[in-house]
Amino acid sequence: MCSSATFTRRQALAGAASLPIAMSWVDPLRALEFGGLRGKLDAAITSGRVPGLVALIARGPDVWTHVAGLRDLDRATPMTRDTVFAVASIGKPLTAVAALMLVQDGIIELDDPVDPWLPELIARRVLRHPDGPLDDTLPATRAITLRDLLSMRMGLGVILADPAEVPIAGQMQALDVAPGPTLFSRDADTYMARLGSLPLVHQPGDGWHYHTGLDVAGILVTRASGMSLEEFLRERVCAPLGMTDTGFSGPADRLATQYWPDPDTGALDQWNSASGESFADPPSFESGGGGHVSTVDDFMAFGQFLLAGGMVDGQQLLDAALVDEMLRDQITPAQKAASPWFPADFWDTHGWGLGVAMRTAPQAAKGRFGWWGGFGTSFWCDPATDTVAALFTQRMMTGADDIALSDAFTTAAFDAG
């Protein structure tokens, strides 16, 4: 669902700077100044890099917000704080929390096989060589576990290789199960049947491949609970936390239109990343790894819940030990060395826990956790300062440098005061 950039759109972008900008910092003691932050955020709008944005920083009870630009370029609809965004991969920790609640309930342990709920993954075959023929395989040495799914070491995920040259990458693409900007358009059973027809790239637990494990974990939650993933999240997570706008579809009159930069012209064109007509429509497949919609305020509540060790309003919603395990680096140095990711130095400064990344360096950043979403969102938390930082845009990421604005924002958020 792409449309060419129009003169009206260019006018709208040029006029974005004149839109009212809501900005406030509520602090009874002093006003914290974020040196240059407001200008950097506004510059992203006036330059045409992003159509609009909503930024939120919460430090303890104090909340700072910044709203600028347009929710929809063709209609010149102003961005608002309650705009609902397709948040992509920053929804992964939501799915992880749902799965950990099954552990808390005694339904499954982290290191239990997922076979009872995901029979498509029983008796896996594993490629003898990651880039080899699909029929040159060995038997898996053990079953896939819930920990494997949440740590993304199940044996399948993003394959950083040319699909024309590497058979497993080509077959994942042919079956429409290769992770990418467009969500899977069929139902969960079809997804699992297709995934189950593939050999694994590595033995369960032996290597890290991005994304797929969290989609599979979402299906496990659905099958084990007898509820849709959205229903489970709403009842067990969102309702207790007051996250009223989080799910897999949102109200059309508040959804941010998704854009991507034309590779030839750089113009921002509409892009529908949903599995249906738009994120206003409930999807056939609730992608636990990248299909959520939400708002900055909902993610503030979610971040504060994690920073509080699973506590909300005096209630231990998720056991603190499970939260600690979620925020512990699960990936060994050898696995990091064998699992390239971008930017190229990613593993020098990051680890991966259960559904979420954490900073491991430099020293000043150690312990921070969160992630980026490919549709233009970011969400990071800093235990040292009790700070949640969320920056939501609706411009799809197309390269590693697309996190520069987010990095400047989070640095300002965590260093302020």
C-alpha cells in the first residue's frame, strides 16, 4: 500500500515545524534541562527524516514528554501524545513476560521442552553445514526449550545471507517465514507447519538467530493458555498495568501512518507492514515478535513494572527472580562470536536476555535494557536512574544508522540531572 510523495506531503513536511509542540517536565524540585534534545528531535522533523514523533522520559514519578510533527502526511494530521504506533520488535519483551507468567503458573519451566504445545518442533533435524543443502542434516541432540525461544537460540531466525545462495535462507523466504518488514499473513497453525518443515541452522541452544523464537513463544502462550496472545496480555499484563492501548490492532483514528524512505529519491512513502489492510484490522497471526501496537504511555508503565522487579501497585505480578533472569545476558561469548549482528560491534556492548537486550558496556551504561523496533520505535530503561525512555516514530528503519536519533535521545534521558 504505497503512494508516491505528493506536493501536499512535501508542504506538510516543510510546515511540520510550525505545529504546536507539547513539552513538559513535571518535577516539584527543579526543571531538568535536556541540553539540545528538543532541537535534535525537532530537526528530525524539519529535515524530513521522520514525519512525526512522540518522546517520553519517566524518572521515578516525573514524566517529560515531547510531541512533534505529523501522524499522517497526506492528511496533515498532527501527532498527539496518545497516538498509537506499530511498535515492531520492542513488543518482544511483552511476549517474553507473557511466557514467563506460564513459568510462574507452573505450566512450563524455562528449560522444559516445548513439544507438548508445539508438536511441529518435535524431533528436529539440523543442517550439517549452515549454508548446505536442506537434506544434509543430523538429528537434534535435544528438544527445543522455552529458554531457547526467548533467548532466540531455537535454531531458526534471521539468516544474514543471500537467499539465492544459501538454501535455508531461500526456503524461509519461499515459505514466507523469513523475518522481515511485512508480518506473516496466514494463521499461527500455518506458520508452525511451515516452520516445522525446515531443518534448524544449528543445534538448539548453540547459536543466536534474531526474531523467530519470540513469534514461536507467542504461539506457545496461546496454545498453553487457551487464549489468544492479545487476550492473555490484556488480562495478565496490560489490565493490571493500565496499558489500555496495547494489542495487535488499534483505532484507525489514532494510528500513525507507517512510512519508508524511497531508496532512489529518499521521499517518504506509505508502507503497510501489517498482515491485513492495516494495523486497524485484527490480524490472522498475532506476531509475538513484531506485531504489537502501543503508545509511549503504555510502554512507560511496562518499563516501570520491569524496573520495579515485576511489582505494580504493591502486587508482585511477575516473580522478581524471573524478571532478574529475563534481564540476564543469556548469550555466551562463543555464541556472540558466531552470531553476527548489526552494527558490527553490537556484541561488544550488548547482550540478549529473555526477549530483551541489555547493555554490557561501557561501564556507565551497564544494566540498561530495552530494544529498537524496525518500524521506528525505541524503548530503553536504566535501573541506575530509575528511568524509562521511549521514542516512537513511524519511519521504518532501513539501516544501522537509523538508531542515531534514538541513541542521542536515550543518552540525554539517562544522563540528565
